[in-house]
Amino acid sequence: MSDPLATLLEELEAARNLEGDEIENLQRTVALHALDAAHRYFAAIGVEDRLRAPFLHLMGAIQDIEHRRTNPMLSPGPFHEADSQHRTRQLDTAEFVMASYAVTLMSEQPKVSTDKALEEMAAAIGTDKKTLREFRKNLGRGRATEAAMRELGEWRVVRRNYKEMPVTDFVAIMKDKAKRLHLQKG
């Protein structure tokens, strides 16, 4: 009998490594495979059906979308006029906040201009320098969403926890995370 955790990790890695032009929506397919792996893991370790049910419902909703059927579970939430300015996906926000904070850290180093740091991090997240500069400016002036401000605060805490780590090493980790986030975007 195989180790359920090892099996889960293998299946998650296999899901992450899916690729191919024949897959209509790679991001959704990867998520579906990962959810299925997690559901099977929980079943293998004895988690009751009733506690695993949300995974089944979410997988069913994703499959409905794959087959062009609507599913209320994945329909947009209620529209609020105040939210109309902030239509950015959460993953995009996390990515832009991380890149913005990396620019700040990089530009505080000798011989690294803000412009060079912006260019480097914009490339890492797959955007242009101007867009990242504007986002960073809004973040710095407190004109970003609550989620973005919260994310920035979390990055500051992480940096404080690893203050002995050289900035170049810390930023290298951030760039690696940016690449992984970029792969998850659809």
C-alpha cells in the first residue's frame, strides 16, 4: 500500500506539469486535477464523505463550466457600485503587490535604480514597467484595495522575519514565486 501523502504530492506535481495546446483552459484543468488529488487524499486518510463534500461540489462546478453549463457556485458575486473600480483578480493583486515590494527592496540597494528594479520585476510577472509603476504608486499612496494593502503588510512581516537574509537572496525568492504565480494565471 502506498503512502497517501506521497501519492498526493506526486499527483499535485503531475497536475502542475500538465501542458498542451489541446487543453482548452490549462489553468482550470490543473486546478481540477489538483482538487481531485486533494479529495482522493482526504478519502485515503479516512476523512468522512460529508467533510469532503465541498471538494466534490467545487469539482462538479468546474466540470460544469468546462462543459459550458452555468453553475451558481462559480458565478460572480453581487455587484456593488463601490467595487466597480477594483476588478483585479486576487492572484493578479498578490503578484503585483509582491513585485512592487520587491522593487522597493531592490531600489534601496546601492547601484540599483527604481527604473531598473521596475523593469526587472515587470518582466518577472509578465507586465510592462509603466503598469507596475502605476500600481506601485497607488499602493504607496494608500489608493489600493484593502486586499492589496493587507498583502503588502504580510510581505513586510515576512521580510522582518528574514531580515538577516541578503536582499538579493530575498528578491530572488520573490522572483521565483512570481514565475510560479505567472504559470498559474489563465
